[in-house]
Amino acid sequence: MSVFKSLTTSDVLITPFKVNKSFSFNGDDFISPNIGIDRLYGTNQPYISGSNETGYIKTQSQALVYNSVKQLYYTNYLRGENGSPVLTSSIGVDGVRTGQDGIQPMYDNFLSNTLKANRYFPTGSQEHIAVFSIPSNIFGEYIKPGTFLIDAPSIGTYTDNSEGELMSGSSKVGDIIYSQGMAIFTKTTPVGNIANLINASNITCSFQSTTTIYESQYKCTFSPNEYTYTQNPSAISGSANSGIVYDFLTGSYFQPYVTTVGLYNNANQLVAVGKLPQPLQSSNVTDTTILINLDL
């Protein structure tokens, strides 16, 4: 009878899979420090330290919010919503360079897919943007596309279209960066305006987070001549400590039932216990295999 049976690498299979969790925050709840979803107002204006500040969780400059969002998510689209054309220039025989100067479209900008992008960013003086910043400890690895919703009565309802665009009905009003937890409004909303969206008190924000969980599957196989002894107290004849089983349990046709499987480390320490939903009778003619799944 085998007491412990070693597992090989072929007996262990690790499979990753995505899980989602729904969140919904109302009113002032989602801007509390315990949740940390901030609403920020960005303005295209000169930076002046200590003035024109924004933010419910952490105070920041409106000018810095505007410039940071432009740099991170819109650099490639400042000269065209579908992507800025590459700048070209030439050097004449006299050594003078002629042509276009400026920023080349060479940044990542955190696109959500490989489809043709369509990103508008206001660049006029004193133009504004609104940003909903969700912390990573809430959205996990990324916000699940197609689940983001902002509902502000008398201002509007906004959803994402699963392709990285924020929509108000059929109109695009901004972009959502799923992997960064950033919802960016770059166009005036049909009903209200960006300032009203940032300052609204009666507002709901909901979405689903995404996290990868790794499931480990252990294949425990034993042959007909292994684990042929039962530890059921009712099978013991005489005193409980005698270890003598009834005669009918010692025959070659006796097939014990398995109810529990324990997993041990190299030091023979029990680290996990698998309970079967119902007793499983082992076979005396073929191998018996039990699969144990652990989600970590």
C-alpha cells in the first residue's frame, strides 16, 4: 500500500483565465478616499503654481492635467483625428533644410485595439477636457470593454462602445483607456458641458474590472494495487486502535471508496485538501484518476 504518491510535471497543468467583478458607485461615494475615483478638469492655459487647481482626491493643476493627457494619449493625433501624418523635410545642395518641423507621430498612446483610431483633442486656447481617473486596485488589469457607464441626470448618460470610445447616444464625446483606468471627455456633451460633468453631485459610475486567475489542475492517478486499505472506523473489528479489519475487506475484490485527497509538499506537510462531491469507488482492474483544481 502506498501512503504518498509523487506527482510529475506532466501531472500538473496551470491554466490562466480572466475573471470580472462589477462595481457601481453613486454620488459622492466614488470620490471618497476609500474608493479613490477622481474627477479632474483640464484646461489649455499657462501653468501657474497654486492656481486653477482641480481634483477631489488629489489637487492638481488644470494646465498639467491637460498637458499630461495630451502627451500620453493624443500625441499621435494632434494634427488629425485618424493619426497625424509623418512630417517630411529635405536638405538642399546648400545644406539648408526645408519642410515641416514638429512632433512626429511616434508614441504609443495606449490604443485599445488595432482598428483605425479616431481621437480628437481640443488644442485651442482655454479649451477644456474632463477626466475620470480610476485607481488600478479597483479596475485590476483593465476595465472590461463595453461595461463602462456614467449617468448624470440632466447632463447625460455616457457609455463605451467596446472599442475605446466614449459615446453619448451615437455621438462620440471622448475616449476610454481601458488599461489605464482613464475616461477622457474631449468634446462638449450634447446636454451640458464638461464643467457640469465634473461638478455634478448626483452621478453614477459603473464598470467591470478584469483580473487574471491561474487555475492549477493536479492529476492524481493510482493503480488497482494501490490504496487498497480503508480508514473508515466502521471497517475495524475489535477496538478502534487494533487496526484489524473485517474479513470481507481483505479479499482481492474489495474496492475502497475515496472521499478525500490530500496534497503534500516535499516535506510531507499537508498543504491542500480536495473533497469529492460524492464517494468514488476505486477500480481493481484499471487505473483510477482524480482531478483536483485549485484557483489561485
